[in-house]
Amino acid sequence: MDILIRDLDYAVDINLNVYKNIDILIRRDEDSKKISIDRGRNLLEKSNLDKKDLKIIDGDKKCALPGLSNNHTHIPMTLLRGIADDMILQEWLREKIWPNEGRLTGEDVYYGALLGCLEMLRFGITSFNDMYFFPEEIVRATKEVGIKGTVGFPIIDFGTPQCKDLDKLLNNCEKFIKEYIAEEKINPVVAPHAPYTCSKDTYVQCREISQEYNVLLHTHLSETRYEVVEMENKIGMRPVEYLESIGILGDNLITAHCVWITKEEVKILAKHRVKVVHCPGSNMKLASGGVMPLVEMLREGVSLSLGTDGPASNNNLDILEEMKIAALLHKAHRWDPTVGDVDTVLRMAFNSESIGFENRDIVLLDLNSPHLRPVHNIKSNIVYSANGNDVDTVIVEGEVLLENKKFSKIDDKYLRNIYHKVNSIIKKFN
Amino acid sequence: MDILIRDLDYAVDINLNVYKNIDILIRRDEDSKKISIDRGRNLLEKSNLDKKDLKIIDGDKKCALPGLSNNHTHIPMTLLRGIADDMILQEWLREKIWPNEGRLTGEDVYYGALLGCLEMLRFGITSFNDMYFFPEEIVRATKEVGIKGTVGFPIIDFGTPQCKDLDKLLNNCEKFIKEYIAEEKINPVVAPHAPYTCSKDTYVQCREISQEYNVLLHTHLSETRYEVVEMENKIGMRPVEYLESIGILGDNLITAHCVWITKEEVKILAKHRVKVVHCPGSNMKLASGGVMPLVEMLREGVSLSLGTDGPASNNNLDILEEMKIAALLHKAHRWDPTVGDVDTVLRMAFNSESIGFENRDIVLLDLNSPHLRPVHNIKSNIVYSANGNDVDTVIVEGEVLLENKKFSKIDDKYLRNIYHKVNSIIKKFN
């Protein structure tokens, strides 16, 4: 059914145009799956539409924006949210994260992903880019919740908790891609973990799979100073130079973090049209030290977006919050308040294109709260004043999935069951 | 009426003890105004209380914490929220903030303060420390909303938009203190603006007033590199040394920011038991550059708390968000994830003592949200996962002011009227 949102106080579109007192009409052609979004005044009166054929949403005291996109995360780590914080990275991984991840079954990952997808939907995130083992369970949870997932099949030389054999992993990765490549709201992806956990051969094989099926590649890149220095010492190249030398860089590559990179490396990324996902909250929480070179990236025209990273190093999946953290971090880092401006971070937050989804989703923010008043500049209020809980309505591919802050397809009983399952799963953690 | 909160999932007290499956009983002696808070299991059954004499609140899927305290802010700047962002500090002040502040009447300030007090109440802030002109209007708004306010009467050598004459200002400040000193939930305070806007004589007179009436002093200190360098060049002293030299430092002094200070200055602040309010969000947004030396402050035992600063440089009044920003900033700044740990920032957020209020308030967080599940460590979920909108119930001095996320004493019509008034006020802004 087509959706008409009437009398919105504000709307911001994907090009950051701002509209006041406007209607939005969302129509979906069921044959072509094409979504059209029209904005204008009195759309009902002007069109030949019949009220009976429409789902009508009251836009009073609301602001419409495009769907938010969480472009680097590990969703099932919801299960590990808050299990350990304020620790040195290596201790945190070795003592708390890896041992407990080793205990997870596919079913556990499914429930963790379900919880995370619901959190994202609640917070207006309509598409994400994930990397975690048991990716087929993440697909299952994503389809159940109804948002759009770019789901990476993770490849690590020494295996994942799901499968310890590299050849088998690569084989399973291909099967995974074949199984889900036709899905409308799922993009299966090859996800070699990082240059310090995947050999040259592994990266090359991943690239070959991605080329064969025309899917994206997703990898971690230059997140910590240690991995960069180690590589420089071993082979005399920095990670970006290395990935270029083995032919991995290209416009189908999504790289997360890129906090320890030089201006030269930024130019290399730009030359190959690599997509970079900025995860400021996680980088700060893990004290990575480096800061993604925002100004240099923008100058060179690198495609940028935002990611929360996993909820164990954030500890939530809130892109509205991440926008503010990004804006603040870059101002503080450069002693320059003009950096990380409102338009820049909004563009990053709306960028689902770089993970393979056209952004034709609509999120409504509830402006009926003291902290979102007055409105001098609605874009400022979105970036600096709002948080995920201000999301009121979420429409994904022409379907209402959240309305009045309630899940449309999921009732309280079902939600309680998920919480209950999650509580059972974490009993086995140390 | 006494209040019983039954079957809370979690409670965190002022000393950061964590309780599970507990009741909280809040009793208020109307004669002595003393509040008692008892925690335990099955309190109704164990006590001689009659259900009829109690307000009973269901604690299921909730976590109780002490009231949050916003220890440095300029509340009526809600009116300027989002009017300008991403600008160089001096341009921002000269072109956007000061000219528009000059247009504000007492009535305007009242409505701005009303909006800000409601925002704080909604976000679980039960006490604040403010500095803004027309402070009597801020008192009026605070009393109407019912939270507790330490309200500074601002002193600037060249006057405020309310009064341009310094002698008159100091006179009015005394009158202000006399008028409100007996109020239970208001602490009137002398607020010399900053060492670069107040002369030595002014500071000395402010100190004398504060001593005569035994009230607190509230000032900005070492917020920007410029003011510190300027003073060093002029008089060969840094701001903390200067305030010590003129006898202003003491345990009744609350200083905001302190981002450009040396280890020696930290020791001086500690020696005089000066209270420091950390405003990480505002410092980052304005690109102040300096970072409050958290580790050194803690080492020297300085009393620390958190402030949002004004909503024009934040742009909200959310101490739950500010906790996370504080934790992230210090980790990133020192490349050390153990800094700005959960306990440290919680202690700062609960510290209403340093602005003169015993913390005997209770805030309930709603844990019935995907982003607050599971709970490995409730304190971590509060700091890293929650935001102001997760606050469900607020009890100030034994009185329920927010329940089920709705204001108890303020209805929708009244709220709409405030929004309407605020919209009218900002029409005169440039």
C-alpha cells in the first residue's frame, strides 16, 4: 500500500535539501520493486489518490529524513555488550571477547543479530554492513526484522569459530553468496578480516570470488598503530600500499577505520575509489589513537560513511549518536570547529549507496520533545541534539516497520522472548 | 506521600554499589525536610507500611540511579540552540550569540529556562548549576518545574544585557542572594564570568559577597588557549595562579572547563579544594583544543563533576550523553582505554554535592529497549549504551516529577504553549 505522510514540520532529503510544511508520498511498484518518493504540499488533493488506498501518517511535529546507514558493524556482538570495557585492546580481545565468541552457536548468533537488528530499526537505521561468523544466521535475523543487510562472510586464515579450515571457509563463502545473491534486501559480501589476519593469497582469492559474483569486499584497515608499524617493519609497506600492491583496492572495496593512514595513502584510496567507513565511537573507546583524516579524505573525494562498529566497543548501534561523536572528534582533533560540520556528517550517515543499497527509506523524528526545540536549523538539531530514541517511524522499501516508536511486525511477547533467549545465552560467558 | 519502588531489576547508589532485584523506599519528613532512602527486598512486607499511604511504582525492567547533576550550564540558551554551529568561536560569539542575547527580555529568559528545565527533568537531571542574566527568571522557571537549581548571578565588568553598570550589578547580586537564600531547592550564587571579563576588584567584591552570605562562587576558568596566553603575556601568571594570588581560590569556588591548565595548576586547585566542572561536549564542539587533565585531577583529588555547558554549544542538556563523551574523549586523548572508566564518569555525573545539594533523588531508567540488553554490567549500559530518553521516572526530593516518560505536573497543553512562546521569541533573532 502506498504511504502518505501529511503535514510534516520538516523534511531533509538525501541531497540535504530542507523542506518545511510538506507531505511525502511513498509509492512502490510491486512488479519493478521501484520506490518513488514525492515531496510537495497537499499531495492528496493534487493527486488522483483515494484515501482508502493509502496508509496515511500524521507528520505533525515530525521531521522526515532518509534512512540511516550503519556501514561497519558486528551485530551479534550485542551479546557481549558491556561484558568488558575500559581495558587495553589486546587484553580485552584475548580475555573477554575471543573466548566468549568461541562459545557461540549459530542459534546464539541469530538471537544476537535479532536483538541488534531491532535496536537499529528502533534507531532509524534501515541498512547496515556487517562482518561476523554464522552470516547465514545474520541474514535470517535481518529478513525477520525487515531492514536491509550487506552481510559479509568473514574470512580469516586461522578460521572463525564457525569453521577452522581456510579452504572450507572460502568454499562456504561462495555457497553463501550464491544462496543470497538474488535476495532483494540482502547483499552477500566477501569479508577478509584484515591484512594482519589474511595472507596475500587469501585476499586474492577473496577478490576473485567478489569479481566472479560481482559482490562487494569488506575489510578492516589500519585500525591500530601496532598493525601498521608491524607491517612497515616486516615488508616496508603500509597497509594501504600493501593492498594496492596485491591488487585488492577498487570501487567494490569497503574498508573500516583507516585511522592510521598517511596523506599519500588517502590519495591511493581515492585513486581506486575505495569506500571508507568511519567509526569514531569505537576508535575512541578502544583508544586506537589515530583519527581518520576527515579533511584529507574529503579533499581527495573519498566516499565516506559512518559505522558504530560492534556493540561491544561502542556500546550501542546509534548512528544519530555517532554523527555527533564524529562532528565533535574532528573539531577537537584539529582545533577547528568548522571541521566535521553538520552537512558532512549527515551525508556520511545517509550513505547506504556505498554498501550497495539505494537510499529510498524514510525515517521520522519526533520533534515533540524539549531538547529538539526550538528549530533554528533542523539539520543541526538532528546532528547535535537528537538521539536514536527520538526516531518515531521507520519506512523501509515502502513498508512501515516502526510506528509511534513501536515495532509494527513484532509484539511485546516476541520481544520478551528475545530478551529471555539472550539472557540464557550469556550464562555460558566468562 | 512516601514512595515505594518495587522489584527493580537493578539499582546503583551514590557510592556505585550495584543491587539486583531490590525495592527502594523514599520517605520524606515534612518537618525536617529530611529524605531517607532505604534499599532492600520485600520492603512492604518487612515494614509496617500500609499500601494506602504509599505511592507505589513498578520497578520491573527498570534500573534506579541517583539524580544526575548538570554542574555548568546556561539554560536559557535553549533559545539559541542550533542558531549557529561549526563556526570559529569569536565569530560565533560576535555574530550570532552576543547580538541575539542582547535582544532577550526577562520574560524570554524565563521561557528559555522553562524549556531547558523541562529538558533536564526529562533526561533525569535533578540539579543544575547555571550562569545567565535575569537569574530571577531562571529561579522562577526552576521552581515551576520542580528540580533543584544553583543559580548564579552573573557579574561582568562591562555589564550584562540585563544591566550595564557594574556597581548596580553587584548590588543587585546581593539583593538576589538575600531574596532566594532561604529557598529549599534554590542556591543563589555569585558568578563572576571569567578572569578576562572581570577585574581583580570585581573578583574580590564577588568573594566578599559570597563570604558574607556563605554562598558559592561560580566562574569560567581556562577554557581557551587564547585567554591563557594573553594573561601570561600581560601579567606573567596563568589564570589559576592569578586567581590564587588574589585570594579567590577556595572550597566554595566552582570553576568550569579548566582545559588549558598545567600540572602545577592542578595542584593549586587541589590545595584550595576548588571544584572543577568538566564540559567535554562543549569543549570539543567549540574546538577549545585543550582537554581537562582528568588523570592529574583525580590523582590530586580534585572534586570533579560534569556539565553540558549551554545548549548552544552542545546542543542538548543530556548528562547521560555527556558521560559517554567524557569517557571517549579521555581514552582518545591519552591513547589509553583505561582512562575515563565507567566508575569515574558515573561519580562525576552524580556529584550534586559540589553545587550544594545532597543527592537524595532517584531516577529510573527503562531497560525495556534492545539497546540496553543484555546487562552484563549495568553501570556500563548506563554510561555507554543509554541516552537521556531512556529515563522513565524522576523523583526529586521525594516528589515524582516524571513518570512513564511524562511530566507529572505539566500537561501537553502547557508544553505546547511553551513551544509556541519560544517560537515567537526567536522571531527577533538574526
